[in-house]
Amino acid sequence: MNIEIIAVGTELLSTRFKDTNSLYLTERLDELGLPVTRRTIVGDQGPGLEASLRQALDFADLTLVGGGLGPTGDDLTREAAASALGRALVFRPEILASIEGRFRLRGRPMPEPNRRQAWIVEGAEILANAEGTAPGQWIEAGNRSLVLLPGPPNEMKSVFESGVLPRLSGWARPGLVRTVIRSTGLTESELESRIEDLYPESEDRVLTVLASPGRVDLHLAAVSPVLLEDLAGHLRERLGAAVYGGDGDDLEAVVVGLLRDAGSTLATAESCTGGLLAHRLTNVPGSSRVFLGGYVTYGNEAKVRDLGVDPALIESRGAVSEEAARAMASGARARMGSDWGLALTGIAGPGGGTSDKPVGLVYIALAGPEGVTAERWVFSGRRDSVKMQSSQRALDMLRLRLRGTA
Amino acid sequence: MNIEIIAVGTELLSTRFKDTNSLYLTERLDELGLPVTRRTIVGDQGPGLEASLRQALDFADLTLVGGGLGPTGDDLTREAAASALGRALVFRPEILASIEGRFRLRGRPMPEPNRRQAWIVEGAEILANAEGTAPGQWIEAGNRSLVLLPGPPNEMKSVFESGVLPRLSGWARPGLVRTVIRSTGLTESELESRIEDLYPESEDRVLTVLASPGRVDLHLAAVSPVLLEDLAGHLRERLGAAVYGGDGDDLEAVVVGLLRDAGSTLATAESCTGGLLAHRLTNVPGSSRVFLGGYVTYGNEAKVRDLGVDPALIESRGAVSEEAARAMASGARARMGSDWGLALTGIAGPGGGTSDKPVGLVYIALAGPEGVTAERWVFSGRRDSVKMQSSQRALDMLRLRLRGTA
């Protein structure tokens, strides 16, 4: 079976944009044991789009097209698909009604260009789009299937998951079974030295290690669930508490889950991470039950006023010090009346470093029912990476404490 | 003129490998004013390669193929090209002699599989490869040109520069100049209805519209700086204050810059965005000079205690109300002693919505020297998208006020 993905967008033909949609689709199809045969990028305008659709219909059993369903004049996938198939575009009033409803909800009139999105290829099934105005389209043409998906990544994923995936699951083949183990607290090489003798020697299993700031993921694949679980079990044993979850698990969601299970509450106090820790926690649906709130005390006055940090301490030890971190954590906990207080202070860079206190230096403190613990870290990388690694370690301190392993 | 790049390699169809060869070729062709029309990735094996070559010959005036010229059995580009063209492969002894010479120089006998590399498509011109054993091939077929290049990046570049570039320079057109205009505050279709008559009608200019949550970018390209600036000027005029910057400009950096220019300071109070606004502001290096700090008042008690919001107001109007947003903004401003206070309260979802106050409802308030203004929005999308759009609009309220246009 030939499967083709076509990404539509002139910007994707430049060198500045990564075609993340096609990578996402590749990954999901791969999970179904449906490997992609060809991946194409073509511009919105000019003769390339229709020609590519025509050729894809000739070549591939299943073609997934991403992009070009927007309301604007450079969104021509609808027209090109109709033309490649030799079909008409038909106006569907129920789509227009749904688009108008979206705008009404936001208290705005529907702009005229959005009308275009109510036209679909004759005979297409409509794939509802919960995230935007452009519905997807599933078109059968003889023994070929052509699927049109909106281009914005959140809309594409949403339509793919709700409308395409269910239709594909019947085609899934016994492919490799896969799993992911997510870890934090070990660098890639620390992790590597713990597991290097476990790399599979035969082709019936594959192990790949993927590092990102503050996280190392292990991707496992095997020809059977038994072989997969055997390898996964050994890896988990070696990595111990560093393993915090599986595929798609975010550390913040794990922490919110542990807090909920324990019936405990949390408050944060952030200097160098500037709100990222609170942002990550509040990304988790339902976090309001355990996260009472946080302070972004960027200036020293805010640390004194809102967290009760002793100005003399800041004077003598500095705002970036273990003592300040401890006082911030205790202050946030006392102030919010939470069970836990988690605080960070450091130098995210690029400026502000000294030989004594270099860029990347971060103190993290956790205040809880049994007192305050603190850690000192020096992270490398740019400002955003230092912020990310800091928030990751802070979450992990709390995770390990809640698990009772630290 | 249609130009296609085909990258050959099953590994490039996975998500782990980046097709750097095609990006390199895109860049070099772009410099010559020869924009790529289509980019394709296809595996080494199976029917996809020959079909893609056949379709490329049908579609493109010039096709550059990278990879599949190696000595091993999975290197099949030679065979596939010959077959797609309906030509034979011919053995060229002088290529074999040159390959043997390379091995002799390294004091090694030539492995038998390398013989395969001495076969070329009938009628092809040989493109010498100074870096490896596989020569490139330039094939003319009617008014089509098909160029085969080796896959290893250093070999591909070497053959491209010595053998392909000189042949292309005759085709070169004055290179395109490019610019980007970034806007916020208008939806894609609102923007569209303002500019739809400005879409260039000739090929000397290209306009592409790209939307992401809370932002719409315009990508412009033209054959001359004068034509580019002419189009850019008209677009900027139509979009007015919605334009906040150019390529790579983030709204938070623009706002921090405006605050710095004005010598003003800012404090934030966030409920539904949960720290994202503060996080974005503190992503900007040097933001500590203007951002004093923020409150993430997730619970009502925090809103009362830290921001001085009247509990009776929360009782009567609710925590998600214009009145609460106004009180939060004023509270943050007074508390931090800043010139501006920016506050958000809303329902990020997925839970917590009612028919009165649906998911996505967000109130944003800005307190400043001349009083407090507030806006009501209903954003659509998932939790992270609602958070992003809310923080974007909050930043934009401040930007517009600092520019004196709102």
C-alpha cells in the first residue's frame, strides 16, 4: 500500500519552516504500522498543487493533504482537489452555519472570506474541526482515498485524531509495537552508562535515546508485546526513580496527579523562571484543585513584600542564593497556606553573570510539612533552555518528595 | 519554470532524520532566483522511486535527485532513472578507472560492489565527484533536465557546486528579496478582507498569509527591493496598528522595548493564563528592568489577599468578570508600585464552563496612570491555545496603549 503526505504551503518550501505537520502524521501512521511511502511539499499557488494531487491520486492508495483550507485567496486546496478529481465544489449550508456559530460565540460577525470554507469537494465526507473554521474532507475516488486537513497544527491534529484515525484503524497492520519511557534527572550520558549493555542485538527490537532540555526519552519498538515489555522492564529497573512516565506524559501532569492523590496543595515563587513553573502547572487541566497560585518576584522588593524574605538576607547573601531560595519557598507556602512551596532564584542569562555566580546558576528550594530542602544547579544553554531545565528540576524535586524517594 | 527536488532515502521518511540536502539545494537555487516548486522524499526501495521520477519528468522542467547512487543493493536511483526515461544503463570504463584510482591512492583494492557506480543512464553527462566514488549525472530528455546527485552531503555539495551550478547560472533570474510582516488583533479572515485586493497578480511578487494562535504573518517576496517595499508599504498601511513587527519579532519583546523606551514598569496578575504572560515577558533578555513581577492568583483567596480584590465583588460578579479583572489589574499595579498593571481572568477549559460563562471566556484589564480599561473575549481552541491567545491579546492591549493608539 502506498501512502503519501502532501504539505501545502509556499513557506514550507523555504528553508525557514519545518514541516512539523508531516512529521506528526508520519509518526501517527507509523504507530498504526502504515509507513509513509512518499512525502511532498508544494506551494499554495501555481500549477504545482493540482499536479501533485493528480499524481498522488495516481500513485498512492491513501493521500493526506495538510494546508490550504483557510479562508484567504491563497488557500486553494479545495479548488485544486476538485479539479484533480474532475469534480465540482458544492456549497454546504450546515458548514456555514457552524462557522457562523463559532463567530457568534465570540460576539463577532463572520468575515465574508470565511464563506469559502463552506465549499467542499462533491461527495466528500466532512471531518469536523473543533479547533477552527475549516473542516477536513475525506474523499473516496475509486480505490483511492484523498484526505484534506487544515494547516494550523492544532487544527490538523484535532481533525486527524477525531476524523481520520478512527477510519484508519481498520487498515492498521501488525506492525512493531512501541512504547516510550520518559526520564528526568539524568543526563543523556549518565543514562547511557546505566543501560549500554541493554541495547538489543537483534532486529526484533529497537531502542532509541532522545534527549531534550531536562528530559531523556527512550523509544522502544519490538515485534511483540512480550519482547517489548521484557526490554522496557529491564530499562525501568536500571533507571529507577528517574523514570517519571510514558509516552506523552508531561512531568507537570505527573506532579499534579501526585498532589491530587495526596490531597495536597502547592504554591510557587519564581525569580529566574519568571512564571514558567506556574504556567506549566496550570497547563494541566484540573490543576486549580491543587495549585493555589504563585508569585513571580522578579525584583527584590517583591521578594521582601510578597514572600517575606528578609532584606538583610538579600543584602548579605544576594537574591541568588540558597538562603533566598529557602526563604522564598517558605514564604510562598506560608502566604498561600499551601502544603508545599516551591521556589527558584537564579541567573537565566544572557547577562547578569559573575565569576562567583555564573549564568545558569539556579537555586531551587522546596518547603513542606517537614521543613525546607534546597539544591544548587548550574545549567548550560540559552535563557529559554535554562528556564526550562530549572522548572523541570523543580517539578522533579517535588515529584520525588511526593513519591517518598527523596 | 517548475523545479523539483527529490530526496531518496527510506530513513528520510522517518521522523528522526532531517533532509538537509534538500534544504541546501533549496537555498542555493533560491540565491539564483530559481525558487523550488516541489520537494519530495521517497524511499530507496519499492515502487515509489521510479514513479516519483516519472512524475517529476512530467511535472518539472528541472529535477534534482539526491541519493541512491551508492554501491550497495539498496542504491537504485540509476536503475529507476533509466527505467523512468525508457533508456538503457551503459557501462563507462573511464568511471571505473577513476574509482579504481581512488582506491589505489588509499592503498586498498576496489570492492566489487563499486563496479555498479560505473553504469550511467544512456546519454547522461558525467558530473565528476571529487569527494567520493559516485559521479553525478546530468540527463537531458526533450525539454526536461534530470540531475542525479550522490547522497552523502559533502559529495552532494561538491558535485552540485562543480557540475550543476555552472550549468544553472545561465537560467538564473534576479533573486527574490523577502520580508515578513507580523500582525496581531485581527483574525486571518479579518485581515484578508482588508488586503484581498492587494494580492499580486504577476509572478514578480508573492504574498503568503500564515496564521497561528493570536498572530497572522504576511510573507512577501519580490524580484526587486523596490517592488517588495511597494507591496509591504501598502499592506502596512491597510493593517495599521495591527502590525507589530517583522521577521522573528515576538510581541513580548516589542512590548518590553516600548516599556523601556517609555521608562515605564509593569506588573501582572494572572488567573486563567497561570503565569504564561509573566513567562513570556521574562523570556525577553533584559526584561527585569521593566517587569517588576507578577501574581498567579489561581484561587480566590489569593486574589483577595495578594491583589486586594473585594471578596464581595467576587461573590456578586464572580472571579471571572470584568469587575474582577479590573480589580486585579489595579491591585497588581498598586501592590508592585508599577506604572502599569495587566490582569487576566477567564476559563481556559476544558472544564469549568457554563452557558453564561463558556470555556474560552476571558476578561483582560489594563490599569495605568489614566485609569483602567477592560476587554471581554471568547477564544476558541484547547486550553493551551486559549492561554496563548489570552496572553497575546493582553500584551497587545499594552502595546497599543504604549503606542498611544488605544
